[in-house]
Amino acid sequence: MVIFTNMKLIGPFKQIVTLNNLPLRGKISDEELEIIENGGILLNDKNKIEIVAPFQDFLNGNLLSHEDIAHLQIEKVEGKKIAFPAFVDCHTHICFGGSRANDFAMRNSGKTYLEIAEAGGGIWSSVKHTRIASESELLETLLERINMLLQLGITTIEIKSGYGLNLESELKMLRVIKNAKEKTKATLVPTCLSAHLKPKDFEGSSEGYLNYVLEQILPKVKEEGLSDRVDIFIEKSAFKPEESKAFLLKAKEMGFELTVHADQFTPGSSRIAVEMGALSADHLEATSEEDIDFLAQSETVAVALPGASLGLGESFAPARHILDKGGVLAIASDWNPGSAPMGNLITQASILATYQKLSTAEVLAGLTFRAAKALNIEDRGVLKRNMKADFVVFETDNYQNLLYHQGSLRASEVYIDGEKVTL
């Protein structure tokens, strides 16, 4: 029998949904879920998960010595509660200034993207507001959004730049994200999206702007340790495939990990993501049958962003098809001020599941360890030995209620590194 010291046991939970022993790729049935009834989570002295098992097994000598039991710190859980691995939102734009509520209203009244842009809306509106915002203003609103995500049980959050679009403002955004890391217990993963689109005030071609990013912005990002990841929006309204491919190749040579805004309105760019070895291809609403096959056979994670589909009134990414083909599917919020203002990842994932006929297991995998894979993180998303002790608790008697209530069931507790976070 193993001897443990400085242990903490949290439980009993009516159910613990561990997500252990599930495949990284392809479809998953709910029957494959490991659900531990009346379970407990034992933490070691490094606040990592040591054992997840029925609560009573910890106390009756089956798993621990009597000496261990005598020194065991027990955090008792009252009532009927369900524990899941904490969620990962692997695609957000939550560092921004201003609002684009007027864009949403205009879009719903039938205005086109071009008409909205000509009226002063669109991404350029967010760029203008973000540029004039101070670092303290951006930090305050960013922390508010991070706390909102924590309340949903999301403890790992990717955050993109991309509303600065010049050296000064892109660095400002990334410095704000770096500062926020010191003020939250959530894990923040910054991504440099200076290649969001060519800014209106840049005198030159889109290829010239990408060279500006490579020569002026990315070296500073690397020098200050602001981000290890680079993203680009490949689309007719942003950057063309060939220039994007050249940009990604050079960013990769500089030591950056890659991700791509791919196939949102037109197909083909997810193939570039795969060819460049990107960690993920995100959006995919317009991806073709041929590209689904290509993506599903690769190591690149397909990231569905249902919030953008809901915000724009567009089709959802073909999540069911990607899974059936054996792909790795993650689900993220795309929380941004324009096309995906909702921010509630659980609601979005529940709606995606309804329209794409995703099992609960597939959704949970897409919100946890598969989403962590998109960020090249391997120590979370599953409740098992040696994993980071990030988990979320809901006051309910059945794990299926999480998606059944479509986001209205709120987390009662959130744990990061085994410690309860104040919500």
C-alpha cells in the first residue's frame, strides 16, 4: 500500500465524470464515460490529482493506510453535486475596447458586412476603440470577462490580440494579457493575432503588412516573452492563401506555434493549417468535404466556434462529420465584440450538440482535453493521477443536466490546483 503525506480528500460527489480513457480522436458514445458514483478526489502534496475513486474506499482502508487516514485532510461536500474536469476555452478575443452592439442590430436588420463597415462598424471599430483605451482600462474589462468565464467553470483561457494592428497597440494588448496572468488564478494562453486583417491606416499591400508583422511586431513579442503562438485570418476579406502560407512558414521558423482562422466563409485554408503543422484550424463553417477528410487525418485540432454561427446567423461547423471521419474536435466560444458577443461556452456547446447531434461525451471531450490539445497542453482536462487538479462542480443529481439546461445551470464551485476559487 502506498504511503501518502499532506493529502486532501474532496468529496463525496454524487457523480464524478472523469473523462478518463476516452479517445483523443473521433466519435465517443456516452456509454464510454467513466462515472464514479459517490466519489472523492484525493490530492497529493503538490496539489495534483492522486486518486479518483468511491469516497468510502478512501476511508475503509482499501486505498489508504490507517495512518494516512488519521492524517487525512477532508473537505466535505454537502448535497448532491457533480464534478467535471474544468473547461478549456481555446479561442477567445476577450481583450478589447468598446462595444459593437450597433453592428449586431444593423446585421439583424438586414445590413451587409460592407454596409456595416461603411457606417463605422466591423473589426475596424474595435481596433479604434482598443487603440485609444489605456492599459488599465483594458486590464479592468479583461479581468471582468475572465471572471465571467471562471463562473462557467472555464479555468484555461486562450486570449488573442488582433485589435491593435500596429506595433504599439498589439504590444499593449499582449502586455495587458501578461499583466492579467498575475491577477487571476486562471491559466491564460496569449496568442498574437496581429495578422487579423490589414489595418486601414497601413500604407501598402496586405503582403507588405504581413512583412511588417514579421519584421517589427513578432520580434518584439518574442523579446518580451508576450506570446509563443501566432494566428492569422485567411479569408477574402483578410489575407490570401499564398501570402498567409508564407507568413506562417516564417513565423514557425521564428519559433512560434501556429493556429489559423480557417474556412469561416470560404473553404481551403484549413488545408494550409494542416500543411503548416498548425495546432488547430478554427471556425470551419465553410469547409469542404475534401478538406474535412484532409483535416481529420492530420494532427491539427478542428475547433468549432458555435458562438460565431449564432452571432452571424450562419451555419455551424460540420462537427458531426469531423468526428465521424476520425478528427479531433474541440469547441470554443470565439468570444469577441463583433461576431460572437455571447461568451457563454456551455450554452453554445449545448446548441451545437442539438444541431449537430453530438453526444454528451463528445461535447465534454471538446470542452476539456481535446481543447487543451489545441493549446498544446497535456496536463488537464481529465480527472486522473498526476493531472492538474482543476475541476468544476454543479449542484445537480445527474451529469446530463449540464447540457440539458443549456448553460442556465451555473457552477457552484470551481477548483484550481485543488483550491476553491471565489466566484
